[in-house]
Amino acid sequence: MTELLTHANGTTAPPGTPPARDFSRKRTSLAFTIDDDTFVPATALPGDVYAEFVTLYNKTGSIENYQEQHDLLKTALQLALLPDSYDRFTARLRDKTNPIDDDQMSDVVLYLLEAYGLRPTQPSQPSSDGPSSPASGTSSTDEQQPQASTPPASPPTAS
């Protein structure tokens, strides 16, 4: 019982030492397509790069100049996409015969924010046109029932 424990990384621990906590993550591909092109982002962003990615996206809400917003989204994508994918993506932002429009670019950034963990990874459920049965609740688009008329509030009196 005096043998040493061998960890996955090949190091050994003295007898009686608990195994090292493993913080490894299983990464999955985040590749996406637009038309016939497949673009490949990093499977995960390093901490400093992730912070910059999120900060750039958050800045778009406070900038009123459209070109500046566009440029911030492109810079955010440069942080996430692998170099070849970024080059093809930006070329298509200028390609009049096979374009990527700003709505698509924004959708991609939102997808990556979700995938990298800023928002829930489950796609949002489609909006309902209303309840499927009266017992399921109400919808803001349901017809409003006429309200009983109430007398107007009397004006305050001076005391």
C-alpha cells in the first residue's frame, strides 16, 4: 500500500493524498452556417478574451452611431472566430452577391454569447398566439373585456 497515485497528467501524489480536483471541461463545436459557408469559432474563449467579447457587445447598446456599433460587433467576432472563418465572414460583409447582413451578424454574436455562457443555452420558446385553452392563462393579445365604468376621482380639496 505504499504505491503512489498516478494522476491523469502523469504526476504522482504521495500516499494518502486525495486526488486532484479536475476542472477540465468537455468542449463542443460551436460551428455555424450562413448559406453555404461554415464558420468556426473557438470552442471556448479564454477568460480575458471572454471579458473583452462581452464588454464589446455591451458597449453596442450605449453607442448611437450605427457604424461604431457595426465595428464593435465585427471586433467581437474577431475575438471569437478562428482566423480563416473571420476573414471569410468579413469578406462577405462587403460581398454584394453573397452578403452577410447586419441582422445575421448580430444573430451570430448573440448565439456565441449564449454558447459561451452569458445567456441560457436553450433557445427561447416561440411566442404564443394566446392560450391553447382558457385554463392555461391569458395573453397580452387577448381581447380586453370592457371594464365597468368608475366615477372620476374627485379633485383634492384644500384643507
